[in-house]
Amino acid sequence: MSLLSDPTTGTPPWFADDLVRHGDRPALVHCGRPLSYLQLDDLVGAAAARLGPRPRLVLVEAANDPETLAAYLAALRNRQPVLLAPNGRAEAARRLVDAYDPDVVVGPGGAIEERRRGTVHELHPDLSLLLSTSGSTGASKVVRLSRANLQSNATAIASALGITAEDRAITTLSVAYCYGLSVLHTHLGAGASIVLREGSVMDPGFWDDVRQHGVTSFAGVPHTFDLLDRIRFEEMHVPSLRSITQAGGRLDPASVRRFAELGRRRGWDLHVMYGQTEATARMACLPPELAVERPASVGVPIAGGSFEIDEGELVYRGPNVMLGYAESRADLALGRVVHELRTGDLGRRDGDGLYEIVGRRGRFVKPFGLRIDLDGVETHLRRCGIDALCSGDDRRVVVAVANAEPALVIEAVREHAGLPPSAIEVHAIGDLPRLDNGKADHASLLKLGRGETETCGRVRELYAAALGIDPRSIDEGASFIDLGGDSLTYVEASIGLEELLGELPEGWPTSTVAALETHAGERRGGFVRWIETTVALRAGALGLIVATHAGLTDLRGGAHVLLAIAGWNFARFQLPATPTRLATSVARVALPTIVWIALLLIVTDDYALHNLLLVHSQVGPEPWDPRWRYWFVEALVQTLVVGGALLCVPVVRRSERRHPFSFPMTALLVALAFAVQGSGDRVIHRPQTIVWIFLLGWVAQRTVTTSQRLAVSVVAVVGANVFFVDPEREGVVTIAVLLLLWVRAVPVVRPIHRVAGTVASASLWIYLVHWQVYPTVVAAISPAAATVASLAAGVALDNGAGRVLALARGRRRSDVADELRESMPGA
């Protein structure tokens, strides 16, 4: 018998009434603090007393905190209809207040505001909950759900997923969204527990919470699975995980199969589900054992439900079908007016009884898992005085306008639909497209294509400037790494993003453009800025190299620090390794070096052919002479070529992907053991004896736990001590690696932030040209002047090379950068 059933009668109890039966078991975990069912019941009882016994309409701004959820449960317990509003969306809440005039408003933290002591509404006794479709818009049209809807759906879902009191979920979705709310209902009904937090799987601390609290399941919409790919979820060790549920839109069958296969290997199940707000939450579930073989299917109806296909449309019947819609406060008095749900989806039933969605009948799309009524968007724009037509798909909403600025349209659609600007595509086209019969030609809008849009966001412009590509070719689902970003272009992009966003999000190189553009414009001011440690170290190492060679200081080790940073960036940007990605990375270092040395061969006698081929470190004599000046570039290129070739071998590639930390750690220990046996004057300059430093940066980037960081710290300290005979060089390298391991970003004043970013971005050219610049300036002026002149010359050449490349691509990089700077307040 289900844990949701009363053992004496077999009748499911109302979960909001019966919390105490689960006793001291944990119900919620918030900010690391567990809250038992008895404690939750006390909170619910106190909130119920404050709400009073009278029937009243209660609006709840749905925040993921115990006090707000207790107030929500208290209203359900008191048989007071709840109108859920998305948390943090003041405009959406205001529209709901204007439309339905609630008697009570509950804000975040459970703050209760009584707008009147009684009620001005006629409330049907069956009415329990009012939800905007997908919990997204705050529009006046809402779904009316009964107590029986909520209870029957919670019971059926818990049964389909096998939820027990031993399960623990974590919030990945807002409880204002029916899918997120059903996670709450099913787990509380089964005596299970939920970790409450805001944010997504990309947020810092999410996976720490999963591991710390033994989370067994989480829910995701298709966009969630895109984010899981970005963060290399397949390499994560999450031993407590038992299931992942997916709903909120169709997940690509290839992704379903891939995640299902991953789950089989890792010991968790993928439950593909299908639902709509009008059916309380979910209507069907695909048995996880069929996900690999039948990834396009939504499975079979949940207990108590059934499907029928009427003229191609999927029709659902069951106890979880809504009472009907409400569009005004007068509709709150209505009882059931709907007995079946015409889903608007086109479906088919296979011979084995599984159902599949093959299309959509109505004018609805689901970008980011949010169900958007395109006709409703058009109506809203007309109310705003904007003549427009709307189309779209499950990636974006496309709007054609005749009489409005695209920026105004984006803001109006964003406010109405709750979509990020990156999911809104606007075309100012003059006359709106019409068919011969005069009707709107919605189909033609999708043919306009993203290439003609005038709404490319600032993140796109920034990436375009850094990567030298057209911003209109950048898809919102792409990340910096997807677009070909590497260690050289990374610096310019990171500095620009920090200016744009105020603070770089954790894992930004793997975040989608859409996710970053959602936060664009929310930058903070101030004189102090934060710069990523890798960027600060790169700038500092370059400054140290030039200053040492110019005679300003005798503190050596900057080039070896750069090699460790190169290893860090290789792990961050080049893995998983592909021949194209590796070849591009090598070319970006090797080609400028070869061009520069070729020029030097013409004008000086200091270099030889093996310098041009970047192999002097293998064939040249050991005593120091000018031909050793470019040992660092040779070491880096040779390491990338040999290491990249090895990683393209399937067995090696699989080993690296399955063991992201232990693989480079083992290689590091082997390379270090070889290095300390090396001999000769140039041992600290030859690739085969300093590759361990590159691997040290690689494994540092792969650390996840404190114990891993401690282990790498020990190897860094011991390795530098036994390898370097120079205490200063040993200290510089050791401190740099420890900073890489333990410090994500460092604070600097704004002018230094700009200078450090510029120097780090031009690191290759500074290293190449400073050998020719500083001797002349030292002789003529001073070591300090020589240091500044060398840095300036490298920056100038880097800018010149960037312009040449941009012009070769048919795009002026400087124009993009200037436009971007003008769009940044205070830049």
C-alpha cells in the first residue's frame, strides 16, 4: 500500500492535514538546517491560526523557504483557496492582485498581510488552488484546481516514481510552477524530505548541497539537461542519486537515451514525464527501463488517468483534470466545467500502449519549459500600442513588429511572459506578413532566421569581439567553450563579462549565452573589482618575466607560472579533446610565434631554422644563448601536440573522461618522477622535464573536494622544492599554484583591473616581442621604462594582430568593442 494511503481505510489523507504522522522525520532542509515534520506542523499550525478559519482568497508569493511554504500549507489546511504568484516578480504579483483582489497576501519569509478581515469573494467549496500555466506569467487567466486534483495527482505521481519516506529531493524549480509544486506535494505526502534552495544546477553550492544532504532525486525541464551537459554532469560523482525526473517540454530523444544510459551506469533512473498545469501537474510517465529503447515516448498514463486520440489530438481524462479556467474574480464561484483535457498536442499510441507527442495543435510554445500563449503575447503587445505578430518554437519567441523599437518589444514580452531577453527574437520589418486571404502569416516568421535579428544581446557582442565572429551567428544555447573559446580569448571575454555582469558567475565558460544575458545589465558599481585568479596570475607572470629580463627585479619563475596556467586552461577549455579543437589551440600559439621568428631570421643572426620549427629545446646546445629565448613557447606547443595526440586515442580519451582527477594526477606523479632525474643546464627549460608543471595546472583545475586540493597542494610544494634549485623560482611557482587551487578571484581597484586584463590578453605577443624591446630602452632610459615599453609594445601588436584577423573575417573587431564599451554605463 502507498505511503500516501491511510492504513485503516486505504483512502489517501489530505497531506496538508496529516504532517504529524511522519513524526521526527526530516521534512525540509533549509540553509543546512533540517526541519522535522513535527516542527513543520507547528509552523503550519501557527500560520493557520494567523490566517483564521474564515474562507478567504490567499495570494502566496512562492519562495523556497520554510515559512512561506508553511503559510501555503496552512491555507490549504484551512480550506482557503491559494493564488500562487512567482517569487521576485513584483509586476506579475501586481497583475494577479489587480485581477483577483486577494483577501490576504503572503510574502517571502511567510509575512502575512491582511487586506481585509473577511472576504469579498464567492468562493466555491471545491476550489483549492489557482495556478498560472507553467507558473510563469502572472497573467489573469489561471487554472482552477480542487483539493481532489492535488491529492489524486500527488498520490499517482508518488506511486509512479516509487517515492518513499527515505527519499530526499532538492528544489530546482519554482513552486509557483506546477511541476515544482508537485515535487513538494509528492514528497510531503510520502513522508520524504526536500532540500530548499533557490537557483539552478549551475549555481555555486548546488552540488555541495546534493552531496552533503544525501539528495536522491531532482526534477528538470529540458533546459536543465542542457545545463547538466555544460557542467560535465556525466563526470560527477553523486552516490546518493537514485532518480531524475524530466517534464516541462519535450527533451530531445537523443538526450533522453544518453541520460538514461548514463543513469544505468551510475545507478539512477531517468523518469520522462508529460504534464500540463490543467492536469494539476503530470499525466504520463515513461518507465525508466524503456527510456533507452523508446526515448521519443512519454509512456503511459498515471494511475487513474487515460488518454484518447481524437482527430489526432491527445485528450486526457482523470481525477487530476482541472475544474476549469478563471479569468476574473467572478469565476472563483464556479465549480467543475471541464471533464476532460484537450491537450492541444498531437499524439499517437503505439502497439505496446506507449504514447508519443508528435506535434502541437494550438499556438503554444515552451522555451525554457515555460508554456507561452503566442496569441496572448500578441494581445499584450497590442495593449501596449505595438502592432505585432508572434510565432516561435521551444527555443524562442519570434516577434515581427511594424511600429516599435525592438528594445521596447523585448521588454514588453519579457514582462508579460517571464522569458529572458535571449529567448525573444524581434524583427522590425515594416509591413507585417499576411496571407492572400488577409490572415496573419505566422509560419513565415520562423523563416526570418536569427541571422537577421536586431536584438543580439551584449553578451553576444562581447563574445563576438573576443572571438572575431558575427554576433548574429551566436545561438543562445551556446557557451563560450562551444563557440571555440580558449585560453587566449578567455581573458578578454572574462574581463568584459565582469564589467557587464558585475561579478563573474561560477562556471561562466560553460554557461549558455541565454543564462548570462539573463543577468546582463544587473552590474554593480564601485571602485573595487574582482578579477579571476588565472587572469591576475597571467598578468603578474608576464610583468615579472619582463621586469626580470629588463633588470628591474631578479625574481624568476614567471614563465613556469604561465605553463601551470596553460595546463589549467587546457583542462578547462580543450577537454574533451577533439582534433579540430586541439589544432586550433596549437595554431593560435604557434603561428604568431613562427611569423615573428621568421621576421627575426631576416633581420638578425640570433636565431636558426630549428627556432622557426619550435624544436630548439630538443636539438640545441645547452649553454644559454639567444636561441633559447622562446623555450616557453616551444614547451607549450610540444606539450599540446604530444598530449593532444595521446588524448585523441580512444582508450586514453575514455580514461580521461571517466577519471577526470585521477588521470592527470597519475600523469603528474609519473612526469615529476622523471623530471627530478633530469640533468643538464637547461633541465628547467626542456618540455619533457617541465611537463609536470603543465600537468600540475591541469590537475588543479580538476579538483572538486577539499581533500583533492590538499593533495595537489602537497605535490606542488614538494615538486617545486625537489625540482628547482633556485629558492625564488620555487617560491613563485608554489605560491601561484596554491592561489590557483584555493582562491577563485582577487579584489583590485578598477584601473588595475583594466590594466591586468589588457596585459593578460596580450600575453603571447608581450612574451614574443619583449626580447627585442627592453635592451634598447634599458640602455637609453631605465629598467622601469623598458618594462613598460615592452608591455606596451606587446599590447600594440596584439591589437594589430586582432584587427588583421577581424578584417580577414570581414568584421572590424574594434567597432564591436567600441559599441560594447558605449553600452556599458561608466565604462
